[in-house]
Amino acid sequence: MKDTWYQARRKVITFARKLQAERLVYSTAGNISMRIPGDPQLLTVTPTSMQYDLLEPEDIPIVDLNGELVDGRTRPTSELTMHRLICQRRPEIGSIVHTHGKAVMTMANLGWTLPPILTGLCEAAGGAVYTSPYSQSETVQMADYTEPALRDRGATFLRYHGLLAYGADLEHAFHTAAVIEGACEVYLTLRQLGEVHELPARQVEWIASYWRAQFPGTPGPLPPPDPLPGPESSLGTR
């Protein structure tokens, strides 16, 4: 086994287990794909219907962007078409993480947009997260229907399904998925309380530029805007 293949497989296993540890997936739900460093036409992907805590490197299939199995003793995730087509169309994407956490599944069922309510969300996802139309699993629809929502955004809710997040590498893709799950929990709580406040547009644009800067060949983050005027000091008053 090539060392680069082995290391890529180990990394996918590590992050698959992190998905479970952070309750971003349940049982065998969700999946991961990652380009192999030095072999951008090859993907390591999680296998179908296997418990993540039992995975061994040989269980992680390696496929090409046409979906052909290159190496491995198991079948790739049933949603391989989505992973490979998105990577085929978007060469800057290094990894995709698909999650089934409670909060993102709630948003996906409702078809809601997650607005830019937190600085960490803007940095992790590039701004608001939109819901893509329902697409049937294991079909080209999953790549086609998500394309508009993924323009200049690091993730989209898959209607009635879960979350699709991507990044320049697996670390960024996982970070995006994890932060969105937490931000969805906050948003759903705010809706119950009856008040949702969004960051000002210029702040969103500036913070989101850090998300864009992860991709090779893109400009660095924008210069910070002028600070927002602060509230009048209320120190010493009750």
C-alpha cells in the first residue's frame, strides 16, 4: 500500500470517528471524502454501512473521479456520486463532509436558512447557509441541486436529509460541519425565544473572507472595516 494512500485512509478514519464523538452522525449515517495529496484525481471515501469505530485502513475505498474503485476491500458510500461529481466540478475542493446531526436535520426538514448570527459561523461557512431542494440519494441530483447553494458558501442543508460541507482539506470541511451544527442549535433556541439578531453585512463580508482565503490561489482576507460604534458606557450604573 502506498504510504500516501495509507495516511489518507488513516485520516478519514480519524475524522469519521470525530463525527461520531461530536454527535454529528449516528450509527453509519453520513460520509466523508478526501482527495489524496499528490493524486488529486483520487478520493478516499468512507465505506457504505460500516460502523466508524470498527474501521481499519483497508476498509477505506480509494476511487477515481469517475467512480471506479482503485483499491480497497469494501464498497464506497452509497452517496459517492455526490462526492465525486462535486470534486470533479470544483477542483479547489479537497474534502467533503456529510453529516446527520440533530440540529442540521431539523433545519433540513424545515427548509430553513441559517442566517449569519455568529462570527464563528461566518468564518466557518462564508455567511448564511441555505437549504438545497430535495434530491434523491445516490443520484446526480445531489450534486446538481446543491450547486447554487454552494456558490461562495462552505455548506448547504440537504432538504429532508442533513448537511453537506466542504473545504480545501478535511480539517476545514470538518470544522465547517461542526460549527454549523452548533450554530443551528443556537438559532433554533433563538427562534423559540422570539428574537434572532444578525451580524451587520460589512462584518459578515469581512469575516467570511477568512473562509474564502483557505483555498489556494484566492486573495487573502479583506482588511477589517471600521469598528462599529459602541454603545454608550453604562459602567457604574445598574
